[in-house]
Amino acid sequence: MKDKVYVVGHRNPDTDSICSALSYAYLKNRIGEFEYLPMRAGEISPETKFVLEHFNVEEPKLLTDLRSQIKDADYRKTKGVHKDEPISRAWRILGEADISSLPVVDGKNRVIGIISLGDITKSFIKSCDSMALVREKTPYENVVEVLDGTVICGEVENRTIEGRVVVAGSSTNTVDKLIDENSVVILADNREIQKLAMERGARCLILCLNSDVDESLIALAKKKKCVLIKTEKDTFTVSRIISQSVPIESYMVAKNLIKFQEDEFIVDIKPVVAEGKHRYFPVIDEKGGLLGMLSRNDIVNTQKKKVIMVDHNERRQGVTGMMEAQVIEILDHHKIGNINTVYPIFYRNRQYGCTCTIVYQLFKENNVKIPKDIAGLMCSAILSDTLMFKSPTCTPVDKAAVLELAQTAEIEYEKYAMDMFSAASDFASKSIDEIFNLDYKKFQSGEIAYGVGQVSSVSRAELDNLKVKLQEYMEKNIERGELNMIFLMLTDILDESTELLCAGSGAIEMARRAFNTEGKDSLMLADTVSRKKQIIPALSEAMQ
């Protein structure tokens, strides 16, 4: 089975983040060596929803954490032993699998205990008295299995041993003294002893060395309701191994049982495993059903999740746990942050208006035909990120890509872009929290931690209606103490202008210095639509 690689964009994903993940995963699945899964790092925006619905593309699955989980470990997919099965079966399985413990399950495959080599050894010592099979409520079926026996007559299903085990000799006087009602009698081919045992009330005769059984003996057994079991083994062997038919449940460990679910994180279970008494631990599904056994070595050897970062290159902008993941590729069009990798990777960073423009070029370089829906996704992302070529981030390469992709996707890109922007401007069903986080990123400049969000619309009136509530939301966020400053761009797509809201001590002063513009509580910035090329560089320079 191929290793999985997650292709994912940044948190609070915009259209480029989602569409580049979908498009690049499609390409990599045709040219790569792994299984590439497009993912999203947050809820999709109304604009992205419009795009996916227009081209009938399924929304990527949500990826919330990249830390290694138990399901990433190559743990043993062991089947459990049923609690009623003979302890000899557990012994055999442990030997064949070369492991030291097994999970014990009930009739619904739910883990109820652990049986180890030590527990089985203990059972061999404790189960050697004549009443052990009664005490442990041993099923007749277990006895038949352990002895490789054949039931000649009598009912054995759902019945347990009710009397002590007796090895009958050749003396009728001895037999008469030892055998009582419900006894299990081990004996050889001696008709007199066999009949005497049944007359004394024996509930089961174990006939060794494949003793011949005549019709009269069977008739008597049926009359006395006595079970007849025949085996090739001799009386000495039978007497020694019959105790191995006790049910596993009798000697399993059920108290303080440690078991894990597949989605638990390795870092969280390490301390628990280190203190556990067993070397192997059951892995269960959400209903408690057994999946396998996890060892300490499995945890040590667990591989990191493989990930391809698209539309971002800073781990803090990505999915939680990115620091513990193995980044194998990065496609991005933003400034290069402080990304570090253990191994060399494929990294493509271009001064384009959109990551999907990079993906489009990779399709061309690898001579892979772009299908209609993927073309539509990439075209939508470029139109969105460049605000239909109005953003200063837009390049001739972006424009050329849109022209070709629009033709493949069979859309009139100008009309389609306006429909897409209108969908993005529909805030009626969104909360202020959702609107603020539609396109929000965090940054660090020296000692200053700050965030910059962007809310774009084709309606200035719509933006004005949201302004007060968004400002209040920003102030509450500042009170949490996670960031020093927060800025929010209210961008009017049609007139290509932005009102910059500011929150935090010194934020408005910082913005005035950055853009050399006056404003009481916010700044009006003409010909400004790009966070990446117009807002972030100016703020970063002002913060130096």
C-alpha cells in the first residue's frame, strides 16, 4: 500500500488554498509515487463554496492535526482470542506470531482483557487439580479441541464440565471409589470399566488410543446422558493436557486494562505506554472493536505524516502539528518564512498572483492534460487572488493562464468572476467571527506578533454595515493577549480601495507610519487590494 501524502493549504483557507490543494493532488496522483490526498485546514468560504459547486467538485476533507497518530504506526493487525476459547489456543497463537500477549474479545469483538505468556504459564500450574475444569466453567467443546477428539455421542454445545476429572485404572474397586456423579473419566479400551463408570453417573468418558466403541456402549451412553469423546492420545497425555481446555477468560488480565483508539496521538500515549506492564496494547475502533496490537517498538518507529504545503510556507500558518510532520514539497507565491526541513525538498516559489498559476505550469511541464473541472478550479483561484487582474500581484503569466484555463473550463471569465465575487460578498448567513476569519493570517516581525485579515466585497455599503461589529471583534481579540496588533482590510473590489481597521496598542500609529496616511480610527487606502504585496511589506518595514 502506498504512503499517504496530505496536500493542504493554510488555515482559514481562501479559494487559492483549496483549489491549489485539489489541483496539485490531482496532478501528483498521476506523476507521483505516493497516494496524494487534498485536504483543507479550515472551513471553506462562500466564494470557495460557489466555485466547488459550479464545477461539481467535492469539498476536501478537513485536516486538523498533523501529529503522528496510532493509525500512522505499523502496528500488528492481530485478531483477538475469544474469552471462552481454550487457553491452549492462545498459547499456540502466541508461539506462531512470536509475540508475548494477545487481546481477549467478547462475542462483539470488543476487547475485555489481555492474556500473556506469563498468564498462560500460571494457568498450567493452577489448573492441575481434578476440580479445575469445574471451577473455571470449562466448555466441553474446549476439551474436544484440546484433545483433537471426536464426539461419538452426547450434546457438547453450550455445556460446561460439571464434575471432577478422573483417570480410571483397570481395577473396578478403585474406579468404584473414585467415580461419582458428573465425573469426567479418562480411560482406555476396557468395556467393564467403561460401563461401570457410566453406571456410577459419569457425565463424560474420554476414550483414549482411539478405542473401539460398540453399539451397546453408545446405547448405554445415550440412556445415561453421558458424552463419549474419542481421541488418538494416550491416557497419560490426556491427563496432562486436559487442563489446557480451561477458558482464556479465567486467566486473562481485565483490571486496569490499557487500550487505545487509532486516532490518538503518539505523543500523548508515550507516557502511558512507558508505565504499562505489557509490551503490547490493544488498538480499538470508536465502538470498542479490536483492530490490532501496538508495541513499544511500533511507537518508536512510527513515521511522520508526509505533507505538501501549498499557498503558504510558514508552519504556524498551517495545520496544527506541522512542526512534527515531514514536509516533502512546498508550492507558494508568498514571502519565504523561517521554514526548516530535515531533508532536501521540492520547493517552488514564484512571484505570481496565485499558487494555482504555479500548479498550472507544473501540469504543462509534466505534459498532463488538464480536465475541465480542474481547469475551472485553477482559473477561479487566479481570478480570486488577483481580483480579476486588479491586484498589483498579478503578472502576465497569471493572465495567460486564466485565458487558457477559462477556455478549457468553458466559462466567460469576466462574468464568472463577478458572480464569484458576489457570492463572496453574501455575508447575511455568517457570524462576525466567521466573516473575520474568512481570510485571516498571523505574522511575526521582530518582537511584534500581529494578524492581518481581509474582507472583500463588490458592495461598499455591505462593508460599511460590518465595520463597527468587526472593530469590536478585533478589540476583544486583542484582549486575549496572543497578539500585539490586529489589522483588517475592508476591500472594495470594484473601486480597488481598502479601508484598514486597526486594533491594539500603537496599531493605528503603526499604520499611519507604514502608509504615510492620516486617519483617526482607520485608514482609507486608494488603489490597495493586496495584503501580500501592499499591506504586509509596508507594515513589516514600519515595525523594524
